[in-house]
Amino acid sequence: MTEPAAAPAEEQFPGYALPPGNYIVTEGRRRVRFSRTVGVWAAGIVVVALTLVGVSLMVTKKVPRYMCPPECGAPPMGTPVTGLPRFTAPDGSFSVSYPAPGSAYEVETKGNGVTAKFTGGDTGVLQLFSEPARGRSAQTIARDLLKQKFPDAKIAYEIPNAMVGYQRGYGEVADSWPQGTSNSYIRIRTVLLVSVKNDLALVAGAVGPYHAFGPDFGPGLPSAANVQIAQDMGKYVNSFTWNGDPAR
């Protein structure tokens, strides 16, 4: 230790002499309580949480409230997905989907619709076209078309709850027996569906060799169509739309 007299001035401090013994020293400053520390942290967390909730409420758009009825809103709908080419009449009166290029069809389009020749399996012909209704019912139009194409055809049965483009109409299945090249008769089946709207009839027809559906042939589900091309007909029948119909 440096002698006090020899130490520099900055190392010299005033000293006090006390007799030896035990002394009680008072606390220099108050201790921080644990509960106070926890309380400060909790208050800070609450403030931050309330701030975030407030910001979230400010940036979130309010959902409009509807009185149902009459304002019951509408289900969420996305943009329709289409994977097939679509034919639209030159006057815009109707449109319909038809088989895509490269499929088992040879497609030909005309002013009033589409003719697709099925080249696979039993073969056949699918026609999707329009016909002026001129005040006629769907049933009358179907019978007139059948007489034009197959005058000797016999109606096998009427299709219950027939629809074209989700519009209620009329449908029937008929058979004809044209003579083949070997002097034998071939049973040809015709499926015809017609619906009328805005005095315009939309027609879906399928023609092909009769082939009874069963466990080894057909869609698997019970069906009296009994013509192979009818299995691929449904999606085109449902795709029909008249001018002004909503997208679906």
C-alpha cells in the first residue's frame, strides 16, 4: 500500500477511524420487487397486443350484413374452368362446347352448330345445333327432326326430365333398321334431346349402332341408352347456353 502522504492527490480519500465492533448498516437504496417487474412486463405486453388488434381492425374491411330474406347474398363462385373448345353461333344466339382436337372425333362446324363423327369403338355421330322453334314445343320439334332423318324409326321410350343447357325440355330414344351392305339389317339407335328458349330450340342428337349395356359394356350404372356414344354426350348437352345466360 502506498503511504497516504506519498500517494498522489487523486488517490487520497478522507478516512474515519472507528473502534472495533459490529455495526448495522442501513440499506442504501430500495430493492426492486418481483411483482413490480412482472407487472411492468405484463402492462407492456397488453399495450402491444391492443395496438396490434387496433391496427388489424383498422385495415380489415367490414363484412356487409345482409337481411336474409330478401338479401340472402350468393354463394362464392370462381371463374369457370373450360377444357373444351366452344362453338358460338354467328348471330350470338347460342354457344356449345364440342370435342377437342385430337380426341376420337372428326369435328365439322356449320352456321347452326357442330357435327362430330365418333371414330372409336362402335362409331357414331354426335350433333349439337340450333333449330328455329317458330312457336313449336320441344316434343314437336323432336318428332319433326326424327321424321326428317329417320322416317321409319320407332320410338323406344321418352327420356324423363330431359334437359338441354339446364333448360327443361323433351327427349326420346328411337330405333331404326336400315339395310346393310350384306343384305342384313342393322339396328341403329338415336338419342334426341330438345329444349326451347327465346323461340330458339337447341338440339343434341346422337346416332350409333345399338349395343345393349350390361356388366361387360356401358357406364356400369343402370342405363337404357344402349348406344356407346351416349356415354360421352352428357357434358356437351349441359354446355349449351342461350344468348344472355349467365356463365357456368
